[in-house]
Amino acid sequence: MSAVAHYPIAEPERSEGVWIAAGRRLRNDRVGMVSLAIVIAFLLLILGSALGFVAQDWQKEVGVPNAPPTFAGPAPKDTGADPLAIVMKEAKPVDLSDIDPLAPKYKEWAERAAKIQITETPKAETLAFGADRLGRDVLSKAIKGAEISIFVGVFAAVLATLIGTMLGALAGYAGGRIGDFLEWVYNVFTSVPDILLIFAFAAVFGRGIGTVVLILGLAGWTGMYRQVRAEYIKHRTREYVRAAEAIGVTHVARMFVHILPNVSHVVLVRMSLLVVGFIKAEVILSFLGLGVPVDQVSWGTMLSEAQSELVLGYWWQLAAATIFMALFVTAFSLLTDALRDALDPKLR
């Protein structure tokens, strides 16, 4: 009896998953990786600020009012003589005893006050990014403002993305009466101008960081809903969705496991625009007194304060807030572009 040869059966090759392939493509994108490093650095910075490791003394008056940046050097001191000094020196003293009954006590009180030693903490004449009108460090304010502004922008965008994606997926996939009802809700929200809708929510919910996040999230989901709904209408009849339906995959799995990864690039791009738009909206709300509380600081409040300072030539608070905002917004936008390219099914 001849021996039967046994040959090993080769296992079928498995293709990369959606997220593994997207991660590989993202790592090959240099601009995306640099942008990711900058965004992570900002997130670590605001985490340190929230935990009190950095910028915890942003409210202290560590410098003289409107101290210039270090590279600009100290402000020139006014050494000119007082034009009224000569007039006051030649003026005859006026006896106030007949007018003010407390006049004889003034000299005694002045002598007592001179004996009291007042210890003042020396204040810096220059700081790295300068000081505001109260002598607070502009760099510490910019770091603390990043914590508030990025928190508001990112979390409001996440809230708007969740609402818009869920409703858009349901309307685009289900259609029928559910889609008609959600379209009616969408038309109601879009019939009111965004700024008026934000003001209406602000008047109802009041002030506060969490309130600003809620207001912007509830007012800004409509654009995300419209795009996600259109993508789901396009994808729900494609072959891979029909194949999933044929093998018994549930509706929820088809919506969020099969279709959502193929439209995630649209969601990410729209979310990046929302982050930028919500940071700007926070600036407007803080300028109008409807944003963060008065005991907090954000890039919006810094820009609001810088208006009056800029007229006097004190530009450093405006420059600090603008540089921080531009750096984060640019890096975040480039990162989301890289993520869109990595997740776009047409580029695989």
C-alpha cells in the first residue's frame, strides 16, 4: 500500500483592515505626522494647564502694566520734568483749617504713614511675550486661553458631529417617514440664522464653558447632517451593503460598521471645519459677553482686551493670541486633511 503524501494547505491571505491601512498611510504622510505632533503638543499643554502644572499663576500681576516683550527691550522711561512743578513750587500755601476741620490732622497722618513700611514685590519690566494692562503675563494667558478655546472648539465640534452623523445616517439609510421628519427638523434649524440661534440658546442656558459647548453643538450640527445624509443615500444601495444584507447583517451594523468607515473622510473634514468655526464663534461670544465667565480667559477674551491696547500701541497680547490660534488651527486642519486622504476609499 503506497503512502499518501500530505501537503500543507495554504491559508488564504487576509487583507488589511480599514483602520490598519489608514494608519499605515497616515504614517507615510510627513505633513500629517508633523501636524499630529503639533496637535498632541497642544493637547499636552492644555492638559498641563488643566492640572495646574503650567500657567497656574496667569492671574498674578508679575510685570509692570503693559510690559513689552523681552526682545523689544524695556519701555523708555519719562525723564522729563513736570511742567506744573514750577507753578506748584511758586504757589503760596493755602490755609485749609477754616475750610476743612480735619486739615490739622493731615500732617500727623502723613508722618504715621511714612513710618509704615510697605513691602512690594518687584515687578518685571519685560516678559517673554509681554504683559497686559494689569501686568499679567501674556504667555501664561495664551496657554490658559488655549485650554478654554480648544476645549470649547473640539468638544462642541464632537457634539455637533455626533448629532449630525447619527441623524444624517438615520435619515439617509432609513428614508421614508423617518427621513421626512428629520428633514423637517433640519429645515426648522436652518431657517433661523446661526448667530440668532446661538444668541437664543445663550439667553436660555446662560453663561459658562459647558453652556458654550452645548450652545455651539446644538446650533452647528446641520451642515454635518446634510453631508452625511447624502453620503448614506449614495452608499445604501451599493454592492457591499447588499452583500452584508444577504448574509444577515443587522441594520445597525450596516449603518455604522460597513457604511460609516467609507464616509468617515467626509465626517473628518467637516469636523475640522467645525472646530475652526467654533473657536471663532467662541471669540464672538466672549467679545459680546456671552462666552466664558469673567474670571476665566480664552483667546476670545484676549482678542477683546487687545482692541483697546492696540490703539495705544500695545500689540503683544493680540500677537500672542493670534499666533497660538493660527498654529493650532492650521495644524489641526492639515491633520484632518491627512486623515481624510488616509481614509478615503477612492485613494486606497
